Amino acid sequence: MKPEHLIALWGWPVALMTTLAATALGARLNARATRLRDDQKAREELETLADEFASAALAVRVTGYTNDYLWNGRTPVLKAAMMAGAQFAAGMLDPRRSGASATWEAAARASALLAYLDRARNRAAADVSDSLKHALRVAMPLARHADSAVESATGAVLDALLQHRSQAELDRRLRAFREAVRNAATTPIPRWRRVCRSAASLPGRMLSATRARLRRTAPAAP
């Protein structure tokens, strides 16, 4: 058989195999690129959710402190009582009224002030409730995250908010949460790169081990 006939006979199987190999390689590369793109998108979404959750947790604590400072405790109650008393006294001392009319005017003034303060206090409490609802809503995807460290850290932060832990404890749990998110969002190092790094550092480790052994076995000076 002539050489050109052999080339024609074997040419099409070689071309077919080359085409199949190129197709398989292209599909594998496309799948890998898609997987890397999806992983990068998931990491970015995780970091965005983590930032929003941390901000929401701090907002809950800030609104709660503001509400407590303005409306809860002995000082706000005494302040409201003094303001209501001042309004009552102003109504009683109104020169245009006297007797029952003055008493009615004084009571109306004090009641209007207390009603205004009560509405403001309810609005402040609603702000705290809205902040907590927002934090819970943002936390739900994080509490169901595939990474167990992120899931656990999210639950710890929620516990600190719901159980009114101290600010120092909340800060500690937020730092642990950020560390868990950072570890989950870090791009994993490919296995071949880890193997190359390990092989590259092997001579240095062997040299360090040899030096340490020589130091231990060196004879003591007379």
C-alpha cells in the first residue's frame, strides 16, 4: 500500500480523536471556569451579607442603648414627672382660669404632655423592634450557610443580641463571626500549588532539622 493511502487511511481516525479530545478539554475548561465564577460570586455575596448583618447587629445595639437612655430607668421617669408637674402647675396658675376650670386646664396640659411622651417612647421601641427584625432577616441566609463555622458564629451573634449580652461580649462574637466569614470567603489554594509549595520548602525544612540535630549532638566545651 502506498504511503499516501496509509496517510488517508489513518488520517480520519486521528482527526476524529483530536476533535474529541479538544471538545472534551474545552468542555472541562468551560465547566471549571463556570465553577470558579460561581464560587467567586458566592464569596462576594457572603461578604456582602456579612457586612450587612454586622451593621444590623450594631444598629440593634445602638437603637437599644438610645431607647434605654431616653425612656427607660429612673432618670427618664423623673424627668417626665417633672415636666408633667410643670405643665400642671402652669395650668393651675393661668390667670384666666380659677377653681375647677383651672384644675381641668392643668390636667389637660399634663395629659397632653404625657400622651406626647408616650407616643415618642412607642416610636423608639418600634425602632428597636424594626432593627432587630432587620438583623434577623439578614441573618437567616447566614444561619443556613454550608460552612458550619459561619452558621455557628451567626447564631452566637444573634444570641448576644436576643439575650442582651454585654457590649464586650457582642464585640468578641462579631470578631469571631468576621473571622469565620473571612475563612469561608478565602479562595482555596489548588492542590497542585500546595504540593509545589511543600516541595519547594522541603530543602529548607531538612536543612533546619539537620542544624537542630547538629546543635543537640555537638560536644560540650571543656
